[in-house]
Amino acid sequence: MDGNTRLHDTPDWIANITIQELENNPYPFYERLRKEAPVAFIPALGLYIASTKEACRAIAKDGETWGGFISPAGGRTFGHPNVLNVNGPEHKELRCMVDPALQPRAVDGYVEDLVRPIARRYVEAIEDKGAADLVATFCEPVSVRALGDLLGLQSVSSDKLREWFHKLSVSFTNAAVDENGDWANPEGFTPGDEARAEIREVVDPLLDNWEKNPDDSALSHWLHDGMPEGKTRDRERIYPTLFVFLLGAMQEPGHAMASTIAGLWTNPEQFERVIDNPKQIRRAISESLRWTSPIWSAVARQAKKDTTVAGVNLPAGSVVMLSYGSANHDANDYDAPSKFDMDRKPVPHIAFGAGPHACAGTYFASEVCRIGLEELFETIPNLERDETKEIDFWGWGFRGPKELHAKWEV
């Protein structure tokens, strides 16, 4: 079935959806998709969308039929090969490059010493002010600084790291195509191009040093691990995955922290309980990841052979975007899914994906989020929402609050 045939057969409510509508609020559209078209071709994106938990999980776990793939906008942003869009031995090699430092046992060995001083430093910078936008002053800075220091980018300021991930995000989510399948907004990739060029300029000298003087930073290990004696990994096999990390892995803990706070503010009793008992923070984070998944709809798979999902026949080569944020609102698994409720019956979410391409940094991201919120709630236990400011969530590929204005008595 070619693109024109698919467009002809597509209902108007699907054919007319725009990227801007999805960025502002994807939930109503995806709720209808889950009910009427769990797997559907979306002309604005030029690919299929899987919106139910059942469809997303079936595709993610079936490595025989589905291979790792990155959306066209993602491929344009990151380049090839990256850990998201390769399969087989090539995927195994890149996962062996990035996984060791992110395994739970490894993370447990360093995460407290790495993250807690960072979180403490940022909360101390705002505690005497009585008010702050927590996204800009705490959640995102803690997130980017933690990953930046793990990678070995201590020389790069937190502001610059935030700038890089925002620019890469603009490029990655510039997914709209016209009726011919061409980019609707080619200029939308300019911020990502600028960020990538700057990242290379900054990181190349660091790689030069690590080639001769390896240390315990993650990027040093990426250069050396699994390589023959005296050899280092080619940089063109490092940079595309580094760009993936500097977007997805940098935004994820920060957005999860912000969404957890925003969710708790909708349920004051649960918020007070978490403040009084920090052991409840993990539970709140888990519900937040379901409620507003940071990686909302940014992972794709490509069919290796003809197949059928949710009653839809998909020929080999079909690309399907797995919408985890939609799957985590599937009413078949969750009662009142739009409500934040950390007391709901525990049903595993898929905010970090499933199968061989599941997120490598699941445990690290969760621990960064936990430690950050522990420090924030302990230092400012009387934190409350500034009701004079709206909480606007944004994003279809990656989603979280744009701002989170809080106030407290000093």
C-alpha cells in the first residue's frame, strides 16, 4: 500500500491532525486512536502509530519480526549508527559500549556520591529565595549535571548541557512531512545541527586526551571497552549514540522529577504523605512515569517481514512509532488513567520500553530522580505550587512541564 492509498483510506480526524496539536496535548487524539485505530497511519508523520499498551508491548518484545529503527527526524538529528536504530551484532556492540556503567549494580556503586552533592548544591541555591521555576533552577540542572559528570563532561556548564538537549529536542521532534513525504519545516533541524557541531568541538579534545589517558568516565570507557589492545573505538561510532544520550538521557530524569511534583500537586494528601515519608518517593516516581511518560512517543520499530498487529496488515519495511505515553493511559490496564494516583493498583508501565531496545538508563534515571526529590523535599518541606502560574506540559516525542513555579516560606 503506497502513501497515496493510505492517505485516501485515512479518516479525516487522523488525516488532519497536526504536529502542533500533538505537541500541545496528544491525549485526546490518542484516546480516540486506542479505541478506534490502535495501529494507524498518521499522514502528518509519514508512519504508523501504535497507541495501545498491548500493541506497543507486542511490537517491542518481538525481536524476530521487528527491528530497532529511529524515526526519520531522529535519524536526521543523531546520524548512524546509533544505539536506537541498529540491530543484531551492531546493536549488541553499542549496548556493550553503553550498558556497563548503567547496570543497577554499577549505578548503586556511584550514584549517591555522584548525584546527591549535585542535587544539594542546586537546592541550596534556591532555598532562601522563597520562589522558583523548579524546571529551570532544579529539575533540569540536576538531570543534565548528573549525566554530564557521569559521561566525563565536567568542563561543560549545566546551562550549555541544557541548551544542547533543548536544541536536539527541537530537531528530533521536527517530524512533520508534507503530502510528498518531504520535510514540512527543513529549518527546524538547524538548532540540532548547531548543537551537534558544538558538541563535537567540545568533546573531540576530551576524546584526544582519553585515548592516551583513560579514566573512569563513561566516554573514556566508550572509547576503550571491547577494543583490541592499543586500539580505540572509531569516533563515528560514538558520536551518534552520544547525541542520543545528550537528548533522551539528559531530559528524562529532569522531566520525570518535574512531572512527579506536578502530579503530587494534583493530590495534596499524597503530596503530604511523600513529604512526611521519603520512602514513598519511589512510588510517586513510578506513577509519574506512567502519568506523563518523559519519552512519550519517540521510539520506533521497523517490520522485518509482513505482519499483522491489532488487525492491521503491515508489509515488510513498515515503520511504527511506539507511543509509550499513550500506552500508559490505556484504560484496559488503568482506571482513570489521566488521574495521578500513587495508590492505584500496581500494573507495570512501559515508560522505558520493553524488549531488546528497552532504555539502557532506566535504573540510573530513576535513581537521579529519587535522589533529586529527596534533597528537594527534605530541604524545602513546605514547598507548594504557585497558583498564579499555569503548569503547561509540552511535547509529543518527549513530554514534561515547560515551567513549574513553586513558592515556600523562608
